[in-house]
Amino acid sequence: MFGIGGGEFVAIALLAAVLVGPDRLPQLTTDLASFIRKVRNLAQGATKDLRENLGPGYEDLSVTDLNPKKFISKHLNDALAEPNAQIEEIKKAAKIDPDLL
């Protein structure tokens, strides 16, 4: 979670207990959990809205697919695959069978 190891998490928890104080720490953790829950729901809602608004063909879209580099390379590869398949068909058709000569 966030690239934090167990020891680092314990150190942060101890620092929070010292800075905030043991009497306010339970309320702070409750508020933090509520904030994280709201952010998670907001992100899920935005992802859902994005999938709905993109239309058909994008139902299986994941957030990692929205990386511009991956998005462009995927669509370029798809566009280039069709002509390459046609070129291979033409090459196969153009080969001369030595037995026919």
C-alpha cells in the first residue's frame, strides 16, 4: 500500500500518536478512513462514468489502458495489423510453385 513497508507504517503510526496525542488519535483515524473511502468511491464513480460515456467497444477498458503511450501504440498496432495481413496474403499468392514450371 503506497510503497510503505511494515516498519515504516509502524514508525508513522508512532509519530502520529506522539504528534496528535492518544486522545484525538481514534477520531483522526476514523476521519482518515472516511476520507479514503470517499476518494475510492469518487474514483470508482469516475471510472464507471468514463466507461459509460465512451460508448460501445470500451466496456473492458481499464484505467491502465488510458496511458497515452499504450493507447496510441495499441491503436496503431491494430491499424497496421490489417495491411500486414493483406501483404502476407499477396506474398503467398504470388509465390510460384516450382512443380508447376
